[in-house]
Amino acid sequence: MDNANALSPQQIDEYRTTGYLVQERVFDEDEVTWLQAEAAREFAAGGERVTVEEGTDIVRGVHGCHLYTEAFGRLVRSPRLLPVAEQLLDDDVYVHQFKINAKRAFKGEVWEWHQDYTFWHHEDGMPAPRALTAAIFLDEVTEFNGPLTFVPGGHDDGMIDTEVNGEGWAGTLAASLKYSVDIDTMRKLIERNGMAAPKGPRGSVLWFDANIPHSSVPNISPFDRGLLLITYNSVANRIDLARGTRPEWLAARDFTPLTALHSMSS
């Protein structure tokens, strides 16, 4: 591990306790502008990897960008990300999933309450929740533009049983999620643990646990809220290819441990 980018014991304790951690301004303004431009090209490319808000042509997200764009392929090996993922998962890691969520000004809609691990376990055959996600803020995240909302400490309850909404892997991308946590369960969790919506400037990184319940409300502001999300998984926790049903751009088939680069640019 690159010790210069290691988390402090206090940061690790915060992550273990709450299930998430924010590091502000990990990437500078020029780097974020560059990432936004790369994201815009991915959105414009179209195809099955791009999803839109229901009933519109407004981009909601795009998956698997690191497999098709050199910039994102290098980003997942950034020395500002990879050592932290290795430290929190206590293992070498690979990228299980990569996506960019585009919650557009006044148009970005809700993401229902869910746990990411539910999808990875049932759809991809991931054996245990030894995975986490790094969410890079492509825009300033405020209380008005649809921040991710968590139940602090909710990851300690493990994977919550959910009803299945629909069939097939396409339902894992729909606005009405295939695995969402029911209202009564969420009410009890929130009454016990409360809610938190981490905010921060462009270039910040929000780390969160595979099992933490989370959602986001619609963007009611004139400001976009773009997130670039990289899911790292322990190499010892690789998915069961015999159980996985989703394409490679949704669930990785290459479990080679990542090695850090010195910079994002070539």
C-alpha cells in the first residue's frame, strides 16, 4: 500500500462504525473537469450500457466505462483510490462494477431504498459483502440536488430480505428496483439509527459499505449531481461465474488484482 494515501485509524473507525466515509477534494478542479468530459462522451455513445429516466431520453446512468475508456481504466488504479480500497477490504482488489450516475438538474429522479450487496449476491453470485464503493463527486453535492442518503450503521444488520420485483437482469437497472427494501423495514431502521446525507465539493470521494441501506431523492435544484461510482471487491470474494447472469459491463469477469498507477493520465 502507498502509505501516503492510507487512511488514519480514526477514519477507518468512522467507516467501520457508520458504513461510510467522505474524503474532501481528493481530485482537483482540472481533474474533475476532465472526468466530466469523459463521462459526457460515455453518455452520448448510447447503447445498452446507457439507461435513461423513465419515459424520457434523459440519461440516468451508464455502466462499464472502465472497460471501454482508457481514462476510466486508469482511474480505477489511481493511487488516491486503490490503496484506500485495499486498506478497508484488507486484501488485493479488482473492480466488480463501474457506473456513472447523472442526476440532472430538475430532472434526476429517485433511487429507492436498497442495499448494493443484495444485487451482487443474487444476480452475480458474490459470496460475501467484502466489497465497497468509491463515489467521486463530479459536481458539488448539496442537500438540494439529490445526495445519497444512508442509514448510519445499517450495514451491521447484514443483507435484508426483500421481495423480487420483476425478472431478469434488466430489472436491476430500472428506476423501480428489482430489490428494494420495504417501507416498514426502513421505518424501523431509520427510527433506530437516523439518516445522513453526506455532502461536499467537486472532487470529493464518498466511500460506502456493500450492505449499507441507501437511496436518493429527486434533484429539485438547477444544479446537476453527477457521481462516478467504482465498486471494488476483494479478490478472495470473487463472484461465482456459474451463478452470475449479468453481462461483463455489469459484473466483472476479470479478477486480476489491480496495481496502482502514478497518475490518471498516460
